[in-house]
Amino acid sequence: MTRSAAVDAIFPDEDKVPAAFRMEPLHQTEYLIDGALRHWDGPMAEVFSGMCVRTAAGVTQKRIGAYPMLTEHEALEALDAAVRAYDSGGGAWPTMPVAERIAHVEAFALRMVEKRHEVVSLIMWEIGKSHADATREFDRTVAYIRDTIDALKELDRAGSRFTIQEGIIGQIRRAPLGVVLCMGPYNYPLNETFTLLIPALIMGNTTVFKPPRLGALLYRPLLEAFRDAFPPGVVNTVYGRGSKVTPPLMASGKVDVLAFIGSSAAADALKKAHPKPHRLRSVLGLEAKNAAIVLPDADLDLTVRECVLGTLSFNGQRCTALKMLYVHRDIIDAFLDRFNQAIVALKIGMPWEEGVNLTPLPAKEEVQRHVDLVADAVAHGARVVNVGGGAVNETFFYPAVVYPVTAEMRLYHEEQFGPTIPVAAFDDIETPIRYIVESNYGQQASIFGSDPDIIGRLIDPLVNQVCRLNINSQCQRGPDTFPFTGRKDSAEGTLSVSDALRVFTIRTLVAAKANDLNKALITDIVRERKSNFLSTDFIF
Ligand code: G3H
């Protein structure tokens, strides 16, 4: 089948969707507050998948369910439940021995695994992620929970000893911060939310979490597991329009940590709504505009392979995607030729199709955003240089390789977050370096080349502009044990399995002058296990 025929035929007849992936609409009326699933009979948000189907009425976005449009009132009830469970740090959850908190999280993970198929199917229908990638997202999340537990055991072992300095006995541990408001993005609706939620919880914070608008239904199968695995009020959910339900939470002044992955504009507005900004900790993953610099001696096969992965994995909807390709002018024609051929070889289809690479976008507005970005670049002198680039069929947008992209164009500055690929040629290495220096974003970059002298000289200035420099490799977050962060408008705080345990806590210690009274007192407290904090208990 030709590429354009494949675009035209991408949406199947409704009855041709494989039985294993057929979807009965999920009418969710439940939400979790204070350990109870409440029923909502108010207004609902209808969910239409970006995955269209052919019916007698024509091609339509399939309706896959609905979820509650809660109001400020229910959002504040969720927050108050979290505040009560934290109880100014004296609640059962924040004072619980670490081993017991781990047991609750393990119980949750076991229940979560039982819901693998349902959650993976919902990821596919809600955001159009391929079955392979949606399964990877689920499994990566379960592995993240296990790794977090191991990292916490390690941290706790290190904190279970006393130090004596200058005649003062001290025991130093990490203590929770309070109530955490967690919000993840649509492109990793499960994984990125959990990389915030799980470390926040396991360290003793209580939480309110709001699933992303695209990617809300997939939490329905997990609500009972949250309810049963955690004490009341430790996990609370809020559904509804973010702009309505989250500002009142921040304005209450009762949120201690904002854990958010999304746009910097939304993060700024939420932070500003807090009446005492100095009390608020923020853990943020924001926009990025990661550039690839392709040097004249780059291995073109490898470079094209990595650039295709970097620009088009999950249709380019990754914060870590390569979002600007700077290619040396000596090889620009050869690069574009091979890159475009590699795109032609990508399989177009629905998320459940074997080996599919390019799938529909989750909403028509996303397609329109890409149409507008390409039109703006073309109006300013660029061309779409791949065959069929930018072709649209309902919610499907075929990747558009746009060249040459210049500073007048939106694509040069804006995070496109999807299958539009800006390319520019350079003569002097200073040009792409200036691009990175002048960018508002500072997450990652990639350099492709083979001369150790040149690459060595580029590393030192660039590592002070971005937080991960990838050599002959696409940008990416993983492995999840590596630090994931950014400079400028790209992030606040660092996330990795072990760093996340740190950002949701504060170092806290118990200290006493080493006199006989205090030695006897501490010995008694520890020996008789009178405190969970002041303790030498060891978790294996
Ligand atoms: O959307 C941003 C994700 O953190 C990227 O993760 O590089 O593993 O796709 P990834």
C-alpha cells in the first residue's frame, strides 16, 4: 500500500477492531476521597478517542467514556482529606515505620499488576500509544515502583545510624514535606504521574492527584487498589477541568508541594496562586526544545536511525523528543534524503497493529496545531521536504519535515510536541551552540559525529546549557535511575529513582549533647522502640 493510501485507510470499520482491544465506553462516576469511592451524579466530561472508526454514519472519533467534572467544592474536600491524613506531620502515614509504608506500596503494586490489560488498552484508546509502547509504559512504571522501594531501603539503612560530631549525637533522616498535589502529562499519563506520586507517598506525604484530561479513564481500574492499599486520605483523586479545580487548591495555602509535569505557563499560574510561595516546594517537568547537532563526519546510518527515534517515537509526543535538527551544510542533502526515506518506511496504523510506528494524535486540536505550525513556517520561506509530509486524515497527521527553519518561524522557538520536524543547516558550529544558549529551554541535546577532539570541545560548554548531553544517541529520560531534569524553563528539581526520594522530603535530625542523661535517654528510646524516627532498625 502506498503511503497516501495508508493514510486514507488508517481508520478501521468499527467491527474490524480486534476483539482483544474493543472498547465498551467506560462511564466512570467514581472518585476517591478519604478512603471511600464516592459516586458523582453531576456533569460529566465526555471522552472521545483520537482513534476514529468507520461507522454507517462515516468516520467518527470513538466515544470511549466519561468521567466526573468535579467542582471546586469536591476538590477542596479531597485536599482537606489529605490535610487530615497528614495531620501536621503527626498522622499515621507520615509517622509510620518505613517498612510498613513500603508494605502498603507493595500491596498497591500487586493489585495494579492485575489491571495491566485494562490500563494498557485505555492508554491506547485515550492517547493513541501503540500496544508495544503502552505495555512498556505500564511495565516501566511497575519496575519504577520496585526500584523506588529498593532505593528507599538503601536510604533508610544509611539513615539508621547515629553520628557523633563535636560532642553532639545526631540521627539524620529524610522526613516528608506535607500535602502533595500531583499532576502528570497526557503523553505518559501513567508513568510520569507515578514517578511523582509513588516517591511522594512512600516518603510519608499525603496526596491529591488529578489525572490528565487525555488519560483520565485509565485510572478508573486502579481506584479500588488505591482505596484498599492506602490508609484513608493518603491518596485522593480530583477529576475535572484543571483551570477550575486546581487554582483553589493552591489558593488555600494547604498544598506543600506542587508536583507537576506540563507547561511552564500552567506551572507559573499555579505557583502564583499560593498565598505563601516561600512555603511551596515545586517539582516540575516543563517544556523542552532539545536540539540535535549533526556534524559533517557523523555516521549517517546511525544518526538517521537515532533522529527518527528521537523525533518520531510516539509521534514525537515526548518531552525528551528531538525538536530541532541542526545539520552541517556539507551533509544536509544526504541527511534529508536518508531521513525522509526512513520516515517512508515507518508503519502507519492504529495502536493495536503489530509493528506500528505512527498513530493518530489524541485530539483534532493537536492536528490543527501542527497544520498551523507548518503553515507559519511555509509563510516564512520553509518547505515541507518529505513526500506527503503534513497530510491529514481526521486525527492523523503524517510527519512533516520542514526545512530550512529560521528564527522568524514559530517552529524555531516553540515546542511542537508532535510529528513536525524542523531542520536547519549550519556552516559554523557557533550557530547551533547559539541556538541552544538563546533557547528558553535547557533539558537535553544530542551531538552526532566521530571526531573526539571536536566532540570533546563541545561537551564542556553544552553541559552547562542542558542537563544531559547525548553522544550519537537520541535524547531520552531513561534509564530511570539517571537524573532527569532541565535548566531554564524546562524543569525545577531533579527526578530519578533516588533523586525523587529527596525532592519530596527534607533532611531532618534529632540531636542531643552527648551527656550521660541524653545517652541513657536515647538508648532507652531506641532499645524499647519508642520512636519510629529515632531508631536503628534496619530494613533488608
Ligand atoms: O515526555 C517525557 C518523558 O519523560 C520522556 O521519557 O525519554 O523515556 O520517552 P522517554
